[in-house]
Amino acid sequence: MDLDVVGIGSPLVDVLATTSEEGISRSGLTRGSMMLVDALRAEEIYGSMGPATEVSGGSAANTMAGVAALGGSAAFVGKVADDVLGRVFTHDIRSTGVQFDPVPVPVPVSGDGTSPGTGRCLVLVTDDGERTMATHLGVAITLAPGDVPEPLVQRGRIVYLEGYLWDLPPAKDALRHAADVAHRHDGSVALSLSDSFCVERHQREFLDLLVDRVDVLFGNEQEIVRLFGARSLDLGVEAAEETGLLVAVTLGDRGAVVTTPRGPVEVPAFPVDDVVDTTGAGDLFAAGFLFGLTHGADPERCAQLGALCASEVIGHLGARPQEDLRDLASRAGLL
Amino acid sequence: MDLDVVGIGSPLVDVLATTSEEGISRSGLTRGSMMLVDALRAEEIYGSMGPATEVSGGSAANTMAGVAALGGSAAFVGKVADDVLGRVFTHDIRSTGVQFDPVPVPVPVSGDGTSPGTGRCLVLVTDDGERTMATHLGVAITLAPGDVPEPLVQRGRIVYLEGYLWDLPPAKDALRHAADVAHRHDGSVALSLSDSFCVERHQREFLDLLVDRVDVLFGNEQEIVRLFGARSLDLGVEAAEETGLLVAVTLGDRGAVVTTPRGPVEVPAFPVDDVVDTTGAGDLFAAGFLFGLTHGADPERCAQLGALCASEVIGHLGARPQEDLRDLASRAGLL
């Protein structure tokens, strides 16, 4: 196993624009959450957005970029189209040092801008740095078991699965398959819950997965509470502990809670001068955590590494690290 | 004439990445300048760049976005392809309030990423905020007289021409034609020298243009010195004065010099806490200057407005304003 983490998810190019509260209301989206939209609806929302910035994203892809930025070895699996955004995504993730060998899906020329292509995530960022997202998955939606190369999965100490993919029936099979391959080869499986609506849609299946296919679980407060049908964070963490898995719950500016053999441990957030854009905070927390886990750190140290990486990414627009995370972690005494 | 400014130039999407000094040397580019490259060379340079951010650019287009952000009325003319980057460019400039009605050029599907498409400008940004650029013009190179709509040009109080276009023979005719149309309808013509190598390549033609087709000239120190074959800035400004045109010379962090009836006047730069990326500084100087000129300001006030707009754009990555320029100008007592 020569790779620390193999991530599987939807390759997306983020289209970021700052927006007023009125802009969010007008868009019909739910503030702070992610909604899946079709190509036409994506065009509508895009048309109402201000000047935007395009930057590679995708939840699991962001996490893999973070692992690589810490000096870890990572690979990514997901489907892009043979178009400009597909080339942008491929360039960007490779240039962070992540292995990515896609077979781009050919796209027909439709001329109306709505032919299936590489997925896009429209990100509306409000003044407080909160992001509201509308994702058009494009060809990422076609991920199927045959798209997950077994030899690559076998090389990973941890296989990291993006919860968002549970919205896509063939992708579910692909992820279950990847989890089984990993376990057969002594790898571990980590799952990110991704989004509270996603948890609501798939609560039963996620709980089933935890029983035999998942070793490490990531979620924020809302997601964990919803997953376990708990009435409070404390009860949610209690339920998480009972699963026996390694569970990390992110709590925004209050830091994170992680399960350990001696009970749940709280880890504070790293102070951030100016929160610009929270996109990628959870993804980068997972990156730091997974890097720690594959480099002998205990759960508390893993969560500290996660908190540090999250603090870097919310200080600027875009969901991938811009600073040298390895250097930051080393200066913070975490490496 | 219901439009303040009609800008003509190359629509480009900027592909920005931070780079080390070694990265600049390896790229074979000249630090601080712009080089035109073909599709293959563009792919090569892109391949060696780190993770990038895509954001709409193009010199004259940036200027028009700035005029609109100040509350002026502006239109832009230039050629985009019927591809993702063309739609990105069109969305972004329209959402700033600039009128842009392109006829997108169809593109064949080649699959190798090198088919002609919407132009791209690869921008390598070093620690000091300096930018080194490689531009692949794509379909922008096909701009010809027939692409410049006369009725639109007639509506502009000022027609603003991008010097970069002088590298393209059919575009030259398009710009000469636009200048003649403007003058026939009592409009003025402004020219940006764009780049010192561009001035070197076209010195004779630019000097000829000044005689009868240009009323307002923009250039930085290097460009003005080179245009007039002067041995110092002072001699360059003296030569500029002798043309009888309104000439504005930008001097980076030393501000600008502008010709006035009572001789050249120096205007200081606005202080900037942290210079992140100088891309667009000259373009936004021109925006503030042109807005002033079409709203009754004297040359000194025009240059102050230019300096203010330039100071905003160098404080962040990307060549278009992110703050409300009208509000900034008003708080600075310039409106």
C-alpha cells in the first residue's frame, strides 16, 4: 500500500461569486446547504450571479489536494468530460501532486451550453463567508463500479468516500465495491456525510454502511445529529461513540469533537483573522485528519491537524489550500 | 451618444497561478511582460503551472468593467468562441453591467484541447504581485472590420482601443475603422499602449496613429519612453506633451503623470496595504480616467480616479474590481 488515501467523488469546478442575502433568497436555494440542479436550472442560477471566479473543487478532490499539500500521497477517482472544465480540473488536481488518470467522457456539441459536461458547483458566498451551493453534476453522475480501478484502490491505506455520491444509484454500487476491495486488502474506509440534506435522504443506508463497511466517519453537527436521529449534539456524539468507529464531528468556529478510547475529546478551532469563504472547511478538516491517521497520529492530534487545515482554507476564496500546509503544520508543532 | 465608452479588444479568460522566480525562468517568459503564444506552447506553459484560478480578463474588457463599476455606461466589442470559456467571459462582463453582444465563433471538437477557442491569458504571479503573461488569443485573433458594429461605435463618447490588437493585421483595420467612425460622429478616441514589446513592434504605426486618429493616450513609463525613443521619463513626457494629446503615464507605486494645459501634473498612487497581483492595474487606471473624462473631470482629477481604481484591483487576485468602485471614489471625495 504505497498511497495514504484514495478519494472517490465528483470532480467539480466551483464557480464562485459573492452575493447579497437578497441574492440567496432570489436564487431559491437554502442558505448554507447544497442542492443538486439540472443543466437548465444551473444556467438560470448562473445567469443571476455576478462576475464569478472558476476554481477546481469537489469535496473528496479538495480533501485529496489537502492530503498532498501536507506531504501525503493521494489519488483521486471521478469522471470528467472531454471539455475545457475537465481539462482545468485535471490540470489543477495533478499539479497539487494527486494522482488522477481519468478517461474523459466525450461530449456532443449542442451550442446551447447545456450539453452534459464536466460538473460545476455554483457557489454563492455571502458577507459572513457562508456558502450556498447549487451543483450540476454533469458526467460525474455516470460513475459506476467499472470506473473504480481495483488495483488503485488496493494501493490505498484509506479509501475515502464522498457522501454526496449516495444520491447517484450506480455510484453507490461503485463506493460499496471500493469499500469491499479496500477491506479485502487490509485498507480502511472513511466516509464523509457531506451535507445534512444528503443525510436526510439516505439515513437508513448510511447507518447500514456504518455497520460493516466504514471505519472512519466525518460529519458536522447537523449531519451527525440527523444521522443518529439525536436531539442534541451530546446525544449525537454518544450515538457516534456506540458505533465503535473513529468519528470526527466538526463544529465550525467551535472546533471539533473526536471519539477516542478514553471518550470524546474536544479540539478548538484555530483562530482566523478574516473568514472569507467557508467552502472546503469540512473537506480540509478531513484532509488533515486523514494525513494524521496515515502517519501515526492519535485521534486528538488528527483532529488538531484537521482544524489547522480548515483554518487555512476559510481565509481565502476557493476550497483548496493556497499556503504550504506542511509548513503551517510544522510551525504549529503538529508534525 | 448614450454610452460613455465603447471598448474594443481581445476577450480573454485569465488563468492565474502563483509562481516562484524559478518557475518564471523555467517558463521561458520575460518577467513582467506579455508574450503571444500558440495553442501548443500555451498547453506547455499551463502544464508547468500550479493549481490555477480562472477569471475573466482581457485588457480593454477589464477597463469597461471598471467604467461600469464606477456607474458609467460601457459596451465591449471582441470575439469569443462558442465554448465554456466564451460563456464564462460573456456572463462575467454582462453581469458587471457592460453591454456585450457577441456572435460566438463555432469551434470544432478536436479532443486534444488545442482546437481554436476563446482566448486565454496564462498569468504567473510572483510573490511581489508582479505578473508575467502568456496569451493564446484563440478566436480573438480573427477580429476584422466587419466585427465592429458602426451603430454601437457611434453611440460612444469615447472609443477605447487596446494596443495589443495591433499585433493582428485584420484587427488593425478594425480599429482604424472604429476610430474614423467615432471621429465622424464627434466621438473621441483613446489608445492604450498595452505593453512595451508591443510598442517596440509597432512604434512607427502607433506614432502615425497619434497624428490624426487618437485623442487620449495611456501608457506606462517604459511604453512612453519607448514610443518616443526618449532617454528618460522626463524627455518621454516632454515628447508626449508636444503631441498635443491628453496623455496619461502610469508609474506604478509612484502614481502617474498627466498632461494638462498648464504642463504635466503628477498624481500620487493610493496607498495599498498588500499588493497581491498587479494584473489589471493599467486597465483600471484607464477605467477611472475615462469615467472622469466622460463626467466633466479635469485631467488631474481623471488621473486621481484612475489611481484609486488601480489601487483596488492590485489588492486581490484578478484584474476586475471586487469592491464597489463608485462607493470608494465617493468616500475618497473624487465624485
